[in-house]
Amino acid sequence: MAAEAQPNPIHEDDRKLFVGGLPQEAKDTDIQEYFGQFGEIENINLKTDPNTGRSRGFAFILFKDSTGIEAATGQEAHVVKGKKITCKKAEAKQGKIYLGNLPTEGITNEEIEAHFVAFGPVAEVVRPVDKSKNNEPKNFAFITFEREETAKQLVKEGSTNINGHALTIKKVTPKDQNGWGGRGGRGGGAGGWGGYGYGMDPYYGGYGYESYGYGAPMGYGGYGQQMGYGGGAGGAPGAGGKMRGGAGGGRGRGGRGGRSRPY
């Protein structure tokens, strides 16, 4: 009986390389041939246009060991099929949860963060306030984790307990265009997609989320999952225009999410 494959102890986020500025004709085999010299490759994800099948000029390479990342990023110049390309360690994809049934008093943002950091690194805790009630905290919050898998695991559990209070955990999901959220418009030129609107609350909802792409010279801005801003690495300055439920993507930068309608 064959032995089961053991999971790699090194997290994917620490073994993933972003490669940009690839020539249109570059295939997986070309990427494998070039970057294989830096370390053993587990997977290559060359991004293509779903409509035309043409390369979008960037890819993610997953090495079997983090030394592959170090070797590749330690070299100044990279050329694939005669074209100079760029590479950098890929940004980790973040994950977000909705935390409900919070009491008005008795649980602070600091206590929420201290509770959830035990599950994984926390990037941000946001608890909206009701301005019509003298900035009284609402009964829910959004917690963003550095890694998406942490959020997924907590959603599976569905609940948690802080200071004796039973709290619900839900997945933060984008609404479709008829569901009062919707996708933001596409940015000009080589910019990324804009954020999504999230309507977990009739009054507050509408977080822009998951602006996509790297803002390197090739114009694909950088995984931006934080509250409506795309966090590109050097993208051009234009920000997307507002629209209901989401924002138009700018060059390498996601727009701010609009307000979601109540449901």
C-alpha cells in the first residue's frame, strides 16, 4: 500500500512567486524551464483571459521550498523568451469573516483581536458604530485575517465565545448586481478590477473588497483585499469612480465600495 503524501510544512504563501511582464507567447513550459533553475516547482498558474484564452502577462509559481523564492528574487534581472520580466514574492491572500450578536458593552475591539489571533494573524478588526445613537457600537464586526484559510476554518465552525457571549461567524460574500452589491467597473488600461460591495447591514454594508492585480510596471496591481483599497505595488495613480455596491478599479488600485442596499 502506497504511503500517503505528507502535507508541505511550509505554507504556500511563503513559497509563491509572482511573475509579471511575461511575453504573450510564453507558455507554462517556458516558465518551468526558466524558473526551474532556482528550485523545484510544484505548480505554475499562468493567468489567461477567459474569453480569448490569451495570456494576461503574469503568473504565480509555487515552489516546493521557500529557497526557490529566495533564489529567484535574489537575482536582479530575469529574461523569458527574450523579454525582461519582473518577479517578487506573492502577497498572501487575506480572508474576512462577519462576527454577529455582539453586545453593546462587554467586548472591546482589542478583546476581539486577542481572541482571534489565536487562530491566525489578524490584519484588521472593524466594528461599525451607529451615529444616530451617539456612536454606539453596532452588534457586529468584520475581522480580516492575513491568510484566507484562517477565515475559512472559522466559518466552518460557525460560532465562538468571547467573555461568555455566544457569537455567530459567517462568511463575507459578494452580492450579485441584482442583490445590492455587485461588481465594480473595470479600471482603464491595464488596471485591476474594482472591489465588491458587501451588505451585511442595512445601514453600514458595502465594503469594497478584493481588488485584483499587481501595480508593477506591467500594470497589474497587487491583491488588494483590505476594505476597498487594492494596495498595488507602484500602480498608476487613477482611482476608480464610485458606483452602487462596488467601485470602479483604477490602475493598480481598487476603488472604495459603495453602500449596499438593505435586504
